Amino acid sequence: MRKYLIAGNWKMNKDAAEGESLIADIALAVGKQTDVDVVVCPPYTGLESASKSVSDNEIELGAQNMHPAAAGAYTGEVAASMLRHLHVSYVILGHSERRTLFGETDAFINEKVLAAFENNLKPILCVGETIEEREADKTISVVTTQLNDGLKGVTAENAENLVIAYEPVWAIGTGKTATPEMAQEVHQKIREILTDLFGADAANGIQILYGGSMKPENADDLLAQADIDGGLIGGASLKAQSFIQLVESAISKS
Ligand code: 13P
């Protein structure tokens, strides 16, 4: 059985002290349970203090991005091994904000996915369509390309540590959520693609998260879908109360 995973993507919010305080509140409520995987992804500058905040509980740490190279002349970038030194376990890759605002391509994201596995980081690979693509009936073809190209060279063994996040771009930060049925349809298709790539056993073990205006009010219905294994949460991860409620919603279904 797949565990639920609730991950908070703080994006460019929270300085180190604010992050420590948020993690302390989350830990108090859901830091000791192990039924649901709980991950927080602060900005780089908050990772060191956050790694201390999670050292005596079950919360795990994720980064929001990284560079595929091991080291070198890449001003402003951070390597996988640097994240590992801060006890980071997960890394969000290919977020739509990286794709749109920073021009990241599937090929570049693929380099990062491979570098993450080489460094024992679990990639959370984000895929999803824009509103124009959905209206042109291209959702499945867009997601298929993002998965096939983003996962080139990944083995079935690697796939045990792979997480996928389906984030329809039009639902991110807009208050518009995909209906549970719309999300399930894409999640099911994603699992079929993962089955083609890695075989049924591996694909059935991969957590596929939903992201896009997920909040306590809509989480129960989304998490009740067969192929929705958790959430990648933006806005609602910035307040302890809403994030804890999302984790509790997943616990109640575990
Ligand atoms: P919101 O939950 O704010 O819509 O953001 C979703 C997201 O982009 C998570 O990575």
C-alpha cells in the first residue's frame, strides 16, 4: 500500500526564523506520526535551520530546485550534494514556475532528475498543463511528454524513490482546483505511463501528488481518489493550521 505524502512548497516565503517556528508548530501536531509522509520545502536559506528543526521528529526536508552539475561555475545555483549535507531528502524538480519563469526544459529537468538519484535525493517531478493546453484537449499529451522526457534514463529501481506531482498550471495559486474526477483522470493516466516505463510493481508504489489550490476544504475529496496519493501544497502550507489539517485529512484515510 502506498502511504500518503503531504508536502509543503513554501516557494519564496519564510525567512529562516519564520520557517523554524512553522516547523515547530507542525511538529507539535503531526511530527511523531508515521502513517503519512510529511515534507516541508523551505527556500535554500531556511534549509540549514530547518534541518535542525526536523532532527527530532518524523518531518522530512525538501528543496525547491537544484542544479544538475556536481560543482562549478554556476553562479546562484546549488548542487545536490550540498542539499544532502543539510539532510535534505526530497527535491522538487520541474515546477511550472521554473518551467515558465526560468525557461526550464524537459531535457534540463531530466538532467536534474538523474543527478538527484545519483545523490540519493528523491525527486518530486512536477507535470501539468496550462489552461490553453487543457482547452485544446492536450492535457494528456503534454503530461505524457513531460514524463517521458523528464524520466529518460531512470530505472525501475530508481523509481522506488520517485514522486510525481500533477499540478495543472491553471489551478496554482488561483483558487481554482481541478475537480477530484478531473484530477483522478490525469493521475490514472500518469500511473499508466509509469507502468509502461517501469512495470506495474514499480508504478503501483509511486506516490502521485495533486497540487493546485489544495486546501482543507477540498482535500478530503481529492485524497479519496484511487490514484491521488497526497498533495504538493503552496499557499495552504504557509500556515501551520491549514497544513496540519491537510496532514490530518490524509491520516484519516490511512
Ligand atoms: P497553491 O497550493 O498555492 O495553488 O500552489 C500549488 C503549488 O504550486 C505547489 O507546488
